[in-house]
Amino acid sequence: MNSQESPGIEDLTRFAMDVLRCAGSEALRYYAKGDPAMKFDSELVTEAELHLVDFFRNQLHSQFPEHGIFGDELPKQDYVHGEKGYLWIYDALDGVANYQAGIPIWGTSLALLENFWPILGVFYMPVTGDIFHAQAGSKAYWNDCSLDKPDHGEISNESVLLTYSRFHNHYRSTFPGKIRNLGCTAAHLCYVARGCAEGALLANVSYQDLAAAQIILGAAGGTICKLDGREFHLSDYLDGERIDEHLIAAPEGSHAAIAMYLNELK
């Protein structure tokens, strides 16, 4: 692209989807190749993540050399004109335990901010081929299918709640349906956006974990709230600080109905 031309939202979305598909192909080179004698092969994961970050950085700089990357020095937080106001948030591997073990529920995500305002989010799962994407304030998509606001009705024994690892150490639950941990935060949010689950309980997450998936969830009519119902603002964690509070991702207005089934262990 000519450096004097400002990219349009369609150009940026196309780039994001294309680069994630290419990054997914790169990630598959390491997939399921963890040392079987180890419960978690951190060396393999580190090698894969470093390669994928370098891959994305090279692809971005070849297309949009003035754009920033989350994790580098942040641009000034006042308004910046032109392409220097764009900031990409790249999460190379979400679901690393699944990734190194050969379990297909993992993915790579990419969000774009313009002067710290969310523009678009994309989440790609290379093994299944599923790609979720949304432009902020517009429709969310799963592959080529638009995602309508889910209407779950009453929670029943067929309802699904997605949770985080070690959930059982922190809560006693009376949820009448199925409680599952799939091991991938962005996938959990996207499955809520798709209507596959009533909600997802989140813990030990970061800005990078949520940046893209929150945009997709929001475009599908969902939000993330704190467990006690207070509003959650992801922008409060732009400095990279870990998010200590437990959160619920659900269709708007459904959070209280889920929280009532969760009793925190003392």
C-alpha cells in the first residue's frame, strides 16, 4: 500500500484475517510436537511463540510500517494523527496447554485500536479452520455466518457454562447445566458470542487474552462484567497489568442469572 494512502477498515480487516491465517499455518508446524514425557513442554511453546511474534511483526511492518504493536513502547495517549495512531494487539497462542498436547481448541487473535479506540477483532483456530471476526459497532461473524444476538431463555440442565482451570477450587456451583473448561479464553468468548454457551467465567486473564474476543462478543450482543455485576473496562489494563478479578462474559443482561449459581468458597 502506498505510504501516503490511509488504509480503510476493509483493508485493515482483510489484512488481519489474511495474516492470522498465515500465522496459523506457521503455528501448525509446532502443533502437537510437545515432549510426550512432559506434562507441559514450555520450551516448545516458547519457541513457537517467539517465531509467531517475529512472523507477525515482519508482516505488519511490510504492510503498515508506521503501525504500533502492543508490548512495544506505547504511543502517547493523546490523539495522534495518521497511521501512527494504530495499535495492534497480537496474541500468538491462546490455549497453549492444548496446543503443545495436540488438543485442537487453541487459536491466535488480533485486535486493532485507533488512538486506543477498538476498531476490529479477529480470532482464528487453525486446526478447526474457524475464524471469528467483527468490526466494532458492526456485526460479528463466524466464518461467513453473521452472529445474531443469542436468546437463551431460561437456564436449564442443557445449558452450558464455560469456566477456567481450577474453577472447582474457588467455587461451589448449583448451575443446573453443563460446566466445561475448554482451555482457551478467546474460544470461550467466541462460543458465547455464537450462542453455544450461556456464559463464560474468566480468571487469570490479560489484556491480550481479551482484546480481540471482547470486540467480537460485543458485536454479537454480549459484554464482560465483574462477578458482582459492576462494569468492566478492558482499557484500564492497557499497561499490561494482569486482571486479578473474576469476570463473566455473557449476553447483555444475563450476567446476574449466571452469577446466582456461583458460590465462592471461603
